[in-house]
Amino acid sequence: MSMTDEQLAEMHKLLADYHRRLAREAAIDVTQQYHADLAQRLADEAALIPRRTAIVQRLHERERQERDNGE
């Protein structure tokens, strides 16, 4: 069962929030920085999912058009 883009983005956002909370609760600076960095990467990834999906859709459409024009 595959996830929709919205579900995938939401999962990344939830993970980002979770790691932000872990960063706030971390007693060791290294652990705090790790969770803060991971939270930011997950949030960045969530923001890019719709853009990447649109790019892939355009590429598939272009391939389909090239295939149709070549036949």
C-alpha cells in the first residue's frame, strides 16, 4: 500500500516535530544538535515532496509525449 504525497508530507512533519521535542529535552548538546538537525532535514523534505512529485509527473508526461510522437 503506497502513501499519498499528503500522507508522506504529514509523516515527515510529525517526525520533525518529534525530533524537535527530543532536541528540547536532550541533556547533552551533541544529542540536542543531532535531533535539531534531523528535525530540520525532515521538515525540509516534507516541504519538497509536492515539488518533486510535480517534477516527476512532468517528466513522465514528456516521456509519454515523446513516445507518442515517435510512433
